[in-house]
Amino acid sequence: MAVSNEELNRQFEYATRVRQLLLDRTGGKSPKAFTHTYGCQGNVADGEKIDGILSEMGYEFTDDPAEADFILFNTCAVREHAEDRIFGNVGRLKKYKETNPNLIICLCGCMVQQPHIVQRIKDHFRYVDLAFGTHVIYKLPELLYRTLTEEGRVFDISEDNNDIAEDGVIRHNSNIKAFLPVTYGCNNFCTYCVVPYVRGRERSRSYDEVLNEARSLVNQGYKEIMLLGQNVNSYGNDFHEKNLFPKLLRDINDIPGDFLIRFMTSHPKDCSHELLDAMAECEKVERHLHLPVQSGNDRVLKAMNRHYDREHYLELIRYARSIMPDLSITSDIIVGFPGETHEEFLDTISLVKEVGYSALYTFIYSPRVGTKAASLPDPMTRTEKQQWFEELQFAQEQCAAARTEQFRGQVFRVLAEKRNKHGKLEGRTSGNTMIEFDAPDSCLGTFCDVRVTEPLSFVLKGELN
Ligand code: 5AD
Ligand code: SF4
């Protein structure tokens, strides 16, 4: 369900009040916000919404936290490492509060949706003024108004609110590529994963809403649309429509204009042949499929509650490649799931070699509070897991290097996305491999033909053709 217009109007009124209040306090100068998002693209899309709301309230943005009136971290809870890093960075914010007592420090996102983390913030990070979870982003104006006008700190960690707030202003991080969320939340409950707990049940945005937003992005000149969901293939399941995502891909593909479409993530259990057929037939959909396998061993896959086996996964890959021979496939893999044996891990290595991934995102298993896997016996040491992790990375690096070597001398049509820190323009091949090349700024946001001169395993170096 969508958040009611009445509620959105109420928030709009709060935004107006906050804007006035801030102007009064700063003597007419625009207040400055420093925001930073951690984690996945879904979180980045939330961050763009948050920035949109802040700009509606009159904030300008700064890259320097020392000159900010408002600092916000949009957090990630997927692994312990992410949480530790974020808490470390929150610790470093204290000094800004000492020099600017009016500074407001805010934490939001997935970490804040966990009760034990909220308790830790309350007890140990007393200079955090405002904290809110993933379900109430649209309420930021009201929450900030309360922070500015009430005594004490404001926490809003409402439990699962299944409403979707449409119509908000979005401040995209790029004017070339845009994220377009199609679903929020996840229903899969993979036993290691905290996402269903912190993001709630899966909800799909309305078909028309998504299609209209895609049209609007193309009209605004965006050259790439990235459709986002934890599991894009179940888009529409909550309004009892099967295979709606392939239809959506086709309809977005039919929007006139020169632009690209990417999407993620596809869960192998519901990656249908219809989806792969739609990919193959839509000329604007790039030839890249992110299909996280997590493990190559059937017992481990079952213990992870993934609902597919190795053979089903490999069948999908075979079908996909039969209709798209140049398809690039990437994956996520977890090493050291509780109880995983070395033989089981070797099944993952052999699957990686069999598939020939263009890139892998590999993670050492990290126990998450409240998940089923966190209560399983986990006898392996961290050192052993680290060794397996390195073995996997080595295997992947060899596959990737062999793959990119084939690209030497080939010409790719690449959307120039940005200038990187080496002073080169950067973009991606259709298969999502990064490529950098020398070119003037006038090429930014345009499609360039780039010849590969030096293929490395993870990035290609090239020159304008
Ligand atoms: N430990 C390690 N990796 C995890 N992922 C999700 N939860 C965990 C966890 N508890 C990985 C999965 C997922 C990716 C986004 O993060 O591989 O696909
Ligand atoms: Fe987590 Fe599994 Fe949902 Fe992905 S599909 S967000 S890994 S529960």
C-alpha cells in the first residue's frame, strides 16, 4: 500500500516548518548536510531519497563533516565488519559536536532496525541525536522537527510498516545513471541473512509508478537505469502476478531513447527462462546477470534455505548462455557457513571454475543476531575460513584474467560515467567490467567506442577508438 496523501502532506508541512526554523537559526544562511551511505545499491537508493528530503528542507550538501550542521550515516547491517566500521566512524563524529554544539547527528538504515544496536546507540553514543529505521524515511521532516524542538533524543524504530511512500523528491548521485527500486524488503529468509528482519516483507511498487518513473528518467536525460530489488524476479508476486518483471523489462525497453537497462539481484530459485528470454530480446538490457549462488554444495545450499541445488543453477546458466553467448555472469559467495566442510567448500571452487564468472563478491560468513544460522554450531576457526577465502579468490582471479585477456584489442560501446581518481574516464562494458580511458569531459554521459589496450583481471584499460 502507498503512504496516504494525507500523511505525505503532513510531512510536507513539517518540511516547511523545518526549513523556516533552520533559516531563523542560521540567520538566513542555508544549513549544510553531510550524508554518507554504506552498503548495497538499495541503501544507496534510500540515501538518494533522504538527500531529496533534506534538500526540500533547505539543506545544501558538503563533503566536509567539519562544516556540516547535520551529519547522517545511512547504515548497513549485512555483516559484522560493516557494523564495526560504521561504529568506528560514528565515534569520530564526537569531535565535531564539541566544536559545533548545534550539530545534529543522525543514524538511519538497516543497523538501526535492530533492537540490540539501538540499545548500544542509546547507551554508548549519547551524542547521536536522531535515529530512525528503514520503514520511516518519509517521516524524516517530522523526526527532524522533533529533534530541533524537543528536549532529548529522537528514536523511531517502528516495526514493519509495509507502506511505500511515492512522490518524494529524489536527489540522484549522478545525472548519468539512476537507480530505480522495484521492490523493497525480502521474503526469502536465507538462514544467514539479516535483510528480511531489517527491511521487512517484500513489497512491490505499482507497475505504473515504476514505468512512469523510468519514462521520466529517460526524459531527464539519464543514460542508464538500474532496476533494484533483493529479488527482482518476485516483483509483482505480492499482487499475485507471475513473471511481471520480464514484462516490465520489455516495457521499459520500449521507451524511445538511447539508454541502457541493468537490474539486480536475481535469486536463482525464481530466475525464470521468461526473464532470460526477455533479456535476450531487449536490445537495451545489458548482457550482465548477477545470480548469487552462495555455495556450490547441495547440503550447504539447503542449510542456507536457498531452495535450489547446484544442478538447477547450472541448468539456468546453460540456458542463459545458449540464448546469450556473450552473457557475463557474476555472483555472491559465502565462505565458512556454519558446519561447512572442506570437501563442501571444494564444490564451490569447482562450480566457480565451471561457470567462469566475470566477477565474484566473496564474503566470510558473519553471524547475524536473530538469524537461524547464528545458532548453528560453527567449529571452524577464522584462520581456516580466511585460508579458504583466499583459495577462492585465487581461483576466481585466474578465471577473470583468462576472460579479460580475450578482450585485448576488442572495441566496446561504453557509457562514460565519471572521471576517476587517476584522471581517466570510466565506464562499464555491457558485461559490467570496468573500463578506463583518456577522453575529454565532453564525452561524459555519452556512449564512446573504446578499444581495450591492457586487460587486467578486474579492470580494462583502453583508448578511444
Ligand atoms: N555473512 C556473510 N555474507 C553475507 N551476505 C549476506 N548475509 C551474510 C552474512 N551473514 C552476503 C550474501 C549476499 C550478499 C549481499 O551479502 O552473499 O548475497
Ligand atoms: Fe538476504 Fe536471501 Fe533475501 Fe538476499 S534473498 S536479501 S540473501 S534473505
